[in-house]
Amino acid sequence: MTAPVIEVSHVTRRFGAVVALDDVSLAVQPGELVGMLGPNGAGKTTLLSLVNGLRKPDAGTIRLFGSDPRTPASRVRLGSTPQETGLPPTLRVAEVVDLVARHYPNPRPTKGLLEQFGLADMARRQAGGLSGGEKRRLAVVLALVGNPTLVLLDEPTTGLDVDGRHMLWGALRDYHASGGTIVLTSHYLEEVQALAERVVVIDHGHVLADDALDVVIGRVAVRRVALTLPDAADLAALRGLPGVVDVSAVGNGVNRAELLTADADALVRELVRTDTAFSDLEVRSASLEEAFLALTREVAA
Amino acid sequence: MSTAPTMSTAPTMSTLSLAVLHTRYQVLETIRIPVAVIGNMLFPALAMLFFVVPQSVVAGDPVSATAATGQLAMFAVMSTCLFSFGLGAAEDRALPFEPYLRTLPAGPVPRMIGRMFTGAVFALLGLIPLVLIAWLFTAATVTPRQALLSLLVIVGVALPFLGLGLGIGYSMSPKAAIAVVQVVLFPMAFAGGLFMPPEIFPRWLDVFSQTLPSRAGRDLLVQALTGLHASATAIPVLLGWGALFAVFAAWAYRRDEGRRFR
């Protein structure tokens, strides 16, 4: 039996009156690739800061490799990224990497890592002079340089262009393939979809969903269908259509409704089959935020 | 069941090697902004040049001139401790990199030691122009033995202020820290006899002055430099404040979780 690398049990953390995490429990096993998805302010970063020992929970316990993450020894096999892009501006890139690497007994060679992330030419540049994307990549280099078995990545690709993002995803897949455990936060559904095997959805300090990627995607990948009906009385009937999780009326004087549904195709087929008189049909994918809202309501219902 | 991996026993790097590492990079970070270094070296030297050198009564008398140099040296060291540790720690904490460093497998000690050594290096650098001016333009004089002893004393008397600086730095925001440092530094320097010799103080101020760490440090340093005996209370006063400031620094560090938002 292998022990979990991260074990969070019944953790609550408040900031003044704000409850950032409310009785959260979660375990991550060795070799997992977990994506934490949630809007800004959902509690993802707070959870990471408890796991990396930066903050203490108000209630509950956190175990990192079986011990308290506040002790330095528990963090020897942990790598994490600096928050935002705050690097010491006057130090050169190679120096920042060296500073971090020397905290670990078994670091990876700086040169190879900088090459892998396209930063080899920047080694002599001061960190303050890097572009936003270069700083982001350097932050991930810092997470990996200690040769950790677990990395925590907070919004690793925010501010990266498409190429940078794909390069970074490739590097993370390599790391995972070699046996590394990854926990990453994102508010891009696409990113979590491209990388994660398991998805944890967090909002308002609660875990809303924690399941395999396809299962969670199935629940959050909702479509928004808008249509106009001749008769206001028909609006109520829409609620019974396939996969509908939410109905809201829009517009003044027109009987226009917006539906959130998990299966837009089946919904439209059903409308046609039942000969419902509708006009101005519009189908588009819902934003992540809308999907979260739907998920929250589903949980509450 | 003995096969269950004991996961928490991974060795961390030694405190000494990490302390050397942090010292090296903090010195590097500081000298890449030369103005900060020069400013630090300039203030005590200018004070010496403007306030001591023109007064021939002080500058012309070996004991007074040496004591005046000692006072300004004490001020320079106190100011470095409060500014570079107090303000420096508060500023670093506001940057995302400082909390990040706290997620690495190291306790607070190496970074603190690094900060202490870096502060010591630049505090001593700051004394060079002061000592040069005292040597060239006043009658100040020391034997090599006195100079060496004074160097040790200056490091010792700096320690309580180091604690105070760290306590301030780890308990408040940079803007609050700069105000508090200034409010603490100048009155304490004045009442401690660092700008005017305590011999000219009225009696009540002299008595009050002797309870201050700045006065105790000044007296010990002046004794090392000139042989003028410090009062018997100087060492206990300094130790008392040292213990108090050490507790303050440890308390502030422990409750700190990086930048706070309310």
C-alpha cells in the first residue's frame, strides 16, 4: 500500500470574515495528475498554500508525504512555483535557479532544464528584465529544479502564448510520465482538459466535484441554448427537456429563454420531435463560469 | 507493515551551507543597486564632516573626537539594523518571492543568518568612510588593540537592534515599517547620546538615557575605543533589551504568513 503524497482532512481556513476553505478533504496518490479548477477566489491558491506549508489551517489537518508541511524536511520532495511572477529583479536567471536548486539534496542540472524551457539564452539576463511569459516559464523551472516527486503549480500558463503553453504542457507530461505527481490549478477548462487525469472543482471554499476527467467534463461542459417561444406559458415546460440544468427568461416583452444543458443536440431534437414552435434558435458553449454556476445549482438541488 | 515507507525522513541541506547561499545572494542583490550601498556609507561620514570636524573643541581633543566617532558608528550600525532588517524584511515579505522561499525545504534560520551577515557586511562598509574622516581630519586615535576590540563590541551591540529590526520587519507592512523605524531610530539615537555626548545632558535625561539600549551600546563602544568606563548597568541593560527584542522577532516571524489582506 502506498501512502498518499497529500492528505487534506476536514480543513477550514478563514481570512477574517471570509471562509476561503470550508471543511475540505482531499487525498492525492503518488503519480496522479490532478487539475484544480475554479473561478478566481474559489480557494485553490489557499489550498496550495496550506499544502506547501506557507499557511496553517484554522481547523483540520494537512499531511505532505506523511508529515506536517510546516516542517522543512517534509518539503524536500516538493516543488512549487512562486505566486504571480515575483522574482528577485536584480538576480540573473541562472542565479535564481541556482539559489533554489541548492536547497535540494539532488537537484537537476540547471543548464538542461533552462534549455528544455527555452531559457538557455537568458541565463545571464537579470530576472527583472524578462517578459511575462519568460518569467512564467522560469517559475515552472524553479518548481522542477529540485528534482521533486510532487509539484504544485499555481496557474502555470497564465499569460503564456499558445506556443509557450504547449511547450509547458509537453514538459509537464514528460515529468508526469517519469513518475512525478502534479497538482495544478487553472481557470482554463482547456488546460485541465489537456493535462489532468483527475479534476477537482472548487468554488466558495467547497469541493463541488472530484472525479476522473471525463466525468467532470461531462458535468461542466454545458451548452447555452437560447430560443424564443410564441407563448409565455410554454417556458415552464422547457425545464423538462433533456439535460436541462437551468432555465432563465430574458428580454422584455418577448418570450425568450436561455437554457443550460449538458446535451444540446438531444435538446434540439426533442424540440423538433415534439413540434414545439420556436424561433431564433442559438446554441453556443457556455463559459466556464456559467458551467460552474450550473454545477453549483445542481449540487444544491 | 514495516515496509510502509517512512516518507518524512528525507535529509534537508545543512543550515550552514544554506546560510552561506543566502548570504551570497543577498550581498549580490544589494550590490546590484549601488546607490543603496553608497547612501549607507555616506550618512555617518557626512554627519562626521558637518557636525564634528568643524568643532575644534571636539575635533582637536583625542578622547572627545574618538568618542564622537564611536557615537556616529553606533548610529550607523543601529540605522543599518533597523533599516536593512526592519524595512528590508517588510519589503521582501511584500514580494511574492519571499513567501515562495518559505516553501523550499529550509527553515527560517539560514535566511535570517544570511540577512545578519549581509547587514554586518554593509554596516562595516558604512564605517570605512567615517573612520577615514575621523583619522584624517580629527585628533581621534586608537591603538590596534582598541580598534579590534571595538569591532567585536560593535557586532555585539548591534544584535539587540537586529532583533528589533526583524521584529518590525516581520510584523508590519513596508509603509508602517518605515514610519516606525524612523520614530524609533531618531529619538533613541538622540536620547542615547549618539548625536550629542551624554556629558552635556541634564541629569534627568542622563538617568533616562542609561536605560536605553542605544546609550548602553554607545557607552560600551566608547569604552572599547577610549578606555572611558561605561556604567555598570550598560551590559545588563543591553542584555535585557536584547532578550526582549529577540522574543519580539521570534514572535513576529512565527505569526507571519507573508503578506496579509483584510
